[in-house]
Amino acid sequence: MKIPVKWLEDYVDINIPPKELGDRLTMSGSNVEEVIIAGAEIQNVVTGKIIEITQHPDADKLVVCQVEIGLDKPTQIVTAATNMKEQDIVPVALHGSTLHGGLKIKKGKLRGIASNGMFCSEEELGIATDEAVHGLMILPSDTIIGKDIKEVLKLQSVLIDFEITSNRADCLSVLGIARETAATLGTEFRKPALDYKATNMDNVEDIYKVDIKDELCRRYMLKGIKNIKIEPSPQWMQERLIEAELRPINNIVDITNFVMLEIGQPMHAYDARQITTNNIIIERAQNDSKFITLDEKERNLDETILTIKDGDRTIGIAGIMGGLNSEIKEDTTSVIFESANFEGVNIRLASKKLALRTDASSKFEKDLDPNMAQIAIDRACHLIEELGAGEIMQGCVDVYPRVVNGHSLEVDANWINEFLGTDISKRDMKMYLDRLELHTDIIGDFLIIQAPTFRSDINIREDIAEEVARMYGYDNIPTTMPKCETLKSGKSEKQKLEDKVVLSLIGSSLNQSISYSFVSPKIFNKILVPQDSELRKAVIIRNPLGEDFSIMRTTTIASMMECLSRNYSRSNEEARLFEIGKVYIPNDDTNKLPEERNILTIGMYGNVDYLDLKGVVENVLDILGMKNTSFKRESENPTYHPGKTANLYVKREFAGTVGEIHPSVSENYEVEPRCYIAELNLDILYKYAELNKKYKPLPKFPAVTRDIALIVDEEILVKDIEDIIVSQGGNILESVKLFDVYKGKQIAEGKKSIAYAIVYRRNDKTLTDDEVNKVHDKILRTLEHKLGALLR
């Protein structure tokens, strides 16, 4: 947001150079992006009056102009412009001049006729707005000839470009930055004049009614102005708007824009003639309804978009833009000023949906203070009176269902000093806070702070400590070492386990990725989460950066799919990634913090299959010394492929899911190869991890190995076979290993061949054939009885 320093000086005395001001504001917590000295590059451009225009003898599209610029004789300029006439006063760039962007102008000849410079448009002077302007800039007829254009247009202004964080909506205005400037410099902060006198005897409350039908509108005010005369704004107001990069339109529209920039509260003016029912209704639009906005474009509305209506007729999109059907025209004689407050998230969503971002929507989406609506409408009425633009009607329609009041905090001054590592007196703390209009009393060692409604970011004692610190000066705070106790081992058990997991994954040729914990609600649809799923009950961010970061994630699958999609979109043929992050599960008790779970997410595509992913997971389980783990088929999870997914259990406790992502999910993320993702609960894995290794001596007695090949139905799971072998093998079974799965012509349809190598051994003696045969036959009989397995 760019703020003209001259405008700031209306409310605070500034006696330091612009760059120093920018540095001081940055050190006090206002992030200054750039100090811009506008017009410095414009050189040798003066005002000139065109006294004669003749046709170029050799060019149909060129004319030859004689221009008075205050010298003894006229200067000749050849131009292709068509919007000027004789006696017009225009900016003239002379030989050796410099224009916006560093463009150099020299004299020369155009089709054989000498031209000693060129005429300038707003664009060439660097003052063009977003609206297209064709032709030269025509100056007022009373402009002095031969004057430097920078003096005439007040181009030599200083702008400070601020980056305003979403929690400081009060700084989205000249007044908010002026307050910060006064507090930073320790000077007086002057507030704008809000007084006015209603001169028209009609009462607006007797004429207009307001009906708020949706809680998305938190306050709505109307003020009536009669007998207005539409005309250009005074020069000082036009200069202020131009400096702030807004184009002056007329006195009424300029007043609403001026107030928006100055106070930070968007306003709108309706032509009172177009309000035919005298009943203003604030409600959501109907689905598939159409509306033409002030920019003459037809918008498609739906029930998520809040509108302002005159009875049943829409006249504005709440917080974004008014309608063409109620705009101020040259013959308008009565207007209605609207000053309202709307819920920020809805404005943001509606603005994105309509692809219509305005100065008003960019402010409303930050959740403005509803009490600013009164200040803005009073300021607008004061300006109406000051400019003599009309008669202010009696009364004011004000619908404010839930009044927002300030709140108080009690903070121990000793705690602030201990927290900051400073020795600031209570009196100085009070002075710093009072400068910021955080009105403070001292009772004993405690500061009692009354936070105004425009400082909704002040809620806890750390917020007060921050305000004290930035006013005291971050550079004045001494360096102190943090107080902490180091563990004897250097790392906690959890950190040691995490290191082992990371080493295992890197050893499996995976790369680590990091993603945000803030996500969009849309991810649940993209990964096919059912509407009634507990995963959709996410923690909602009160003041998000935007819709894409408005909730805290309850699953990491969407984050990993975003990473895989990003890699695929950049033509990476394969990707093997892992992330160790958190998910946040809301607590049933809203006063408690959400549950934070540590999650390991593994994602891959390209020349991999399910077994590759399962192998990586088994490496992790092995390095953690996990026992009693098992994989069970999962076919109900809609995010995964129903036939290629398994749930991991540790001692019968669910620990995560491993499998191929459902093709529809991959399609939603525009990834063509098959994607494989494992989402594992590290808290459970760490709970059962066993890092203490136990060694056994090498066996003294030989092993007996028996290979078996079984014919079973296709739907029989390998795990079911292995469970039977292990359960029936007794204490002489050392290991069982699958080495072949076959389906083909030699096997009946609907059947498959499964081959195992089974190892038997005793630690105290050599096994006999009878001992082995007895157990081996028992295994075969059980397989035949329970699974219908036959030896091949």
C-alpha cells in the first residue's frame, strides 16, 4: 500500500528525510517495502500553449504545432496526436528532456520538418491510472505557461510503499500509518475533522429502511445528501488522489475514494433517484442471477455472494463494487452514502469467484472494525460541507445488530521486562502504549490496557510486550542468551528416532519435502473424502492469508499429491519424496488446543509399484526395531485404489495406510502416472520402537529347508497362508519366505500357484526327518482344511 508523505503530514509533523522516516518506521514494526520519490526522473518538461496547428506537407497523420513556452519565439513540435486544439495548454518535453522510465527526448526531423521535442500524455509522465487514456494530457486553461511540469502537477512527491500484514487492518489507511508514524517519532497525532451540520430538514430515517437478512453484513449505515452539484473536486483533493494513484472522477465519487484511503473504510454513493423502493435489503444473491457492475461487465452471481438490493433489484455487490444501474451521473442531484461492514472471508471468496478485486474488497477481506463505518460517514459529510457539494439530511440509518466493543488486558510490567530482557520503567511502557491509543493505567506493577476495537490483534500479554518492544526500539533491546536446559544426551529419544527414520528414507533414495500446515477446504473434494468424514472437521484459521490457507490440515495426503503434481508438471519423469509433518485434529472442547499428530508421508510415481512403497515402509519399521506389525487389505478408503491398498497395524493398533492413490484423485491433481502414498502415524511407531538390539549366537545345528508350491484360489491372500504356516510351525519354524507367485496356462482358471521356502531349526539339537515331517504335514493339512490349498 502506497501512502503519500504529504498526506501523512496533515496528521503528524515529520521533520526527517523520507529515507530516514522509512527506516524508523521499519524499526518500529511497519514493514516499508520502498521509499519512492515520484517525478525525480522527469526533467526539462514545461507547460506550453498551442498557438497554431497546420497540416504536415508530406504526412497525412502528422501536424505541425507552434507552441509558446515562455521564450522569445514559439517552439515547433511535430506530432501525430489528434485530441488537442489551438489555445490548449499541454506538457512539452524539450530537447534533452527525460520522461517516465528514463526515456530521453532529442530534437530531430519528422518527414523533413524539424521538431524540437514532443508533447506528453499522462503515461509518459508516469501518472496514468489503470483506465485507458488516449492522446495528450490537456492542462487547465489557467495553467501558467513555461512552468516546470513537476511544479504544476505536483509530481515531486514522496510515496512510502508498505507491506501491511493481515492482522493489522487498521494500517490500511493514511490515518493508521499516521498513528504509527506519530508513535514512532514521538510527536502529536492529529485526527481529521468529523464535525458537520445537517442543513436539509428532511430526515433520512423517515425515508429509507434497511433490512439485514444475512449475518455476513455486520453493520450498515445510510446518510442522505440533497441538492448536490456534480463538479470536479478541488485541486488539493485531486492531488491527494493522484498521489495515491487514483484517478479523480467528480466531487462525490472522489469524496468516497478520499475517505477510503484516509480512514480505511470503503464507502459507496448511490444516485438517490435510482432507489425506487426506499427499502435497502442486504441478502445473498439467487443462483444464476445476472448483474452489471460499474465497470459495465455482466457478472454471474450465486447464493454465496452477498448483495445490496433496492427491494428485489440488485444495486451492488456487497463490499466489492456497485451497480451500473445506480451510478452517480452528471445530472444527479441527491445521493445516498453507504458505509457498511462485511465479513472478510466471504468478501475474499466472492471477489475470487467473480475475478473482481477492487480497492474496497482488498480492505474488507481483512475484517475491518465495524466502528470505522461511523467515522467514515462523518468524515464524508464533513467533506461535503467543506466543499459545498450539497445539503446534508437530518438523521442517519444505522443497523448494527451486534455492537463490537473494546476489551481490556492486565499485564505485569515485570513480566514484560523479563520476557524482553529489558529494564523499561512502567511509566515509559504506559507512554509507548498511549501513543498507539492503547490507553493504559498503572496499578501497582500491573498495566491495565484498554484496547480499541480497531486493534483486534491485541489479545494476550505477548501482544502487549511486542507493542512495547517496537516502540522502545528493537535495536535498543540488549542481546540475551535464551534460558534452556540441554539434555545430557544432546537429543531427545524422539529426535533420535526421527533421525533414524530420515536416514532410512534417504537410504531408500527418497528426497525430503516440506509443505504448509495451512491448506484449503477444497483438498477434501480433490482427494475424495466423504462429506460425513471426520477429516473434514478441521481447525479454521480466524484471519487467514486467503482461502488456500484457511484451515489446518487433518491429512497430509493432499500436501504430498501437490508435491507430486508439481514435480510432474515440471516434466520430472519420476519422484520419490517423504515429509515429516503434523496434522491437527480439533478437540471436542473448543477451549482446548487441537491434537497435533506427527505424520510420516511417503509419495512416489514413475517406475515404481506398490511393493516398492511397501519396501520403503518396511525399511522404516526395521530400523525402528518394530515387532508384531502386519498389513491388512483396505478397500473402503476412497482416496486409495481399493485393490492395491493396505492398512498398517502395530500390535493391533492402526498406524497408517499404504497404497496406490485412486485414479480419480491422480486425475484431480493432473498426474498421469500411478501415484503411491503411505501416510503413517509416527507417534504410534515411536511408541512401539525398540532401539536396544539383542544379539543371538550363530546356530550350532543345521537347518532343514522344505519348499512347497500351493494351488489356491486367486482371492486367497498371501498373508493368510503365512499366518497359518507361522501358527502351525511351532518352535522349530525359523523362517518362511515367499519366492514365487504364478498364474498361467498350467494353472486352472481362477487359481494361482504360491511357492514358499520354509526353514526349520532347533537350537539344542539336530532335527530329525520325523520331527520335521510331523510339523510340515500339520501345516499342509491346515492349509488344505482352511484355505482349500493343494500341493502343486
